[in-house]
Amino acid sequence: MKADQKEKCLQAYYRTDIEPTLDRLNQIKDIVSNFEKNGANRLTCALEMKHKDLDEIEKLSEFIAQAREKMEKELERLKKFEPTFNNQFATDHNNYYNSVSEVLRHIRSHLSPLKIILKKFCPRKHPTVQECETYKILPKSVIDASLLGDEIYEADLFKLDSFPAEVQGLYNEMIKFFKAEKECMDICTEILEEERDIRKDPIKSKCILDKYRQNAYKRMENWIMLISEDAIEYLKATTPAYHAYQQYASEEGFAQGEFHKQNCASMDHLCLIEAVTENDDITIKEKVLWGNNPKTIKKIRYVISHFDELLPARFKHKLMGMYEYIFCQWALPENVKQAVDYFLEHYNGIYKPVKYAAVNKHSLGYDKNSKMVKDFTAGINVIFANSNNAELMDFSAKKVDLIMSEMTRNS
């Protein structure tokens, strides 16, 4: 191969793979978003350079129309995937894919035709594989090099309406195609930006971790006590999530640092190790309901043991169901039945508790802004502050004084 031929090859080797980075995804999003603004000029410039005949143009229009039909089906699947991905602490495949790759795997019907179209409008012909290997030709991305992508172009002297109808038909198909691509890319970048925001938020990431633990404990509840000590020691030695957990100073740190970085099997093994070895007098049932949160569970136990103190001075038993319902909304609002069952199991006060049916009927009359509810939750804060227990005392004396004065004023 002559020097000038080699130089052409060096400038002409185009690759279609997409790097799994948010920057690259945002670049594609910008390309498809801007097509309606400058796509006509890019297309006419590209057609002039590539010298495509009308038959080729018609075939390309047909290909784009068929591709768009497949894209619409994939878009519906992507919309179902969107709300679930960031609600899961662990994801499978993350030994092989990062989160961008995981998203890209769900939009193959969008990316495949896009890469084909971009490649068709790259300035020079692709060299052979043998030439590339022989001369160690480094590839260029079709996203950067295509005249429909980010390549610099010169606007054609003639406007689109001066071209044959086939060219205008191709442009119309491309407009619809790139609009569909934009909708897809908007969803993808929203997913990944939300993931980034979750990693920055210690509270939200911890909540997602707790939810994962609760579900894991629930799945393992019936057989968890059958696990031998030898099996647990083996899991400690071989579980990546367990080793990662040891490196963090706090639960929040682990939740932020390992969100979407551990696979489901590894996280399940970590939950199994925790359930068996970190008892702290917390039962498996309590972990199923509230996750691996001993402090939260101790608070709930304490409230039940002091439940009678939270009732008004002239309490009448007919209100027991309502007060149990208020407790359930405070302790476990997403599962009132389980909260009632837990209350019935642990309440030892002077009043006869009522069962789930009698409690749940108060859901219609529940108002979190009512005086009854506010007094009850304020009372919880007071008994915590007066407990002389550091794990329960989250409130300063000044705040307790304000709560007490508010309760006195409303009585």
C-alpha cells in the first residue's frame, strides 16, 4: 500500500461500537436532538459527497421506516424498565457491564439502525480488515465522523426543496427516526442521571438498600436458621459484597458507594450473613419488616411498651382501633396488617387491643394533620427524650419543651 493510500485508511477506519459512558450517551442525545434544526443541511451535504443515486435513497428510506417500527416496540419495553432500574440496589450483569452498558443493552433496536445510518454518511470508504491489521490503523467512531453526527460540514448551496422528491422523503423519514431516537435517549439519560443523584444522596441510597434487605430477609425467612456456621464462614470468605461492606465506616457510605455495583447473588449472601451473625436481639421477622435497622426496631418496641402513655387522659376504648392505626402509619405505613400483627404480639398494656379488621376500617378517617395524630407523634418524641437512652433521644431539650408546650396549648 502506498503512503497516500495508507493515509486515507488512517482517516477512514470507522467503528460503530459505542463506549458505555454517560458523556457518549449525551453526545448521541445532542446529535439526535439537533437533527431537526440542522439535519436538512447535513443530509444534502452528505448526499452531495457520497453521490448516492435515487434507488439507494429509496432503499435507505424504506430501511429507516422499518427500523422505526421495531424501535417503537423497544421504547415501550424501555418505559417499563425505567421505573424499576433505580429502585433496585443490586443488579445482575454488573461484573460485565456498568450501568450505561446495562441501559444500552435495552436499546439495541434503537442503536443498531442509528449506527448503520451514521456509517453510511461517513466521508470515506472503510478499508479492509486486513489493511487495518497490517498498518495498525486506529478506528474513528461513526458518531464523531459521520456528516449526520458531529463531523464539521459545509452547507450545500441548494436547499432541500430543490432536490428530488426521494431526497425529501428520506429527510422526512429521518426526522421521524431521530425524534424517536431523542425520546429513547431522553429516557436513558434520565435513568443514568437519577442513578448519579441517588449515589449522592445518603438517605435515598440507604432507603433503597434497606428495601433490598427487607425483600431478601422475606425470601430467606423460612430456611435461614438451617444455614450452618461453616456455610456462613465460607460465604464471608467468598462474598464480594461482604468484603466491600467491611471497607465502609457507615451504612450510608456503603449504600452510596455500592449502589448498582454489587450483583443480586452477592447482596443476598451479605443479607444472609447479617441475618445469622448480627443478632443484636433482633428477630428475623423484625428484619423482614424493617430491614437491618436495630435502632429503628428498638424505637418501635419502645413505643409499644409505652403505648398507654400516648393515649389521652380521658381515653375511651372505642378509639383503640384508631390509635393502633395511627401507630401503624408511624411504624410501617406500607403494610398496616403486618404492623397490627406485630403490635398484637408485643403489646402488654391495660387495654384490650383490637385486630386488623377493626384497625384498618379507620384508614378512611385518618388525617396526618389532625390534632389526634399530631399529639400522638409529639408524645412519641417526648417519651424518647425522657427515656435516658442515647439511641432513642434524637431530640434536644429545647425541642421537647416546644413539643410539650404545643401539647398543653392544644389540650
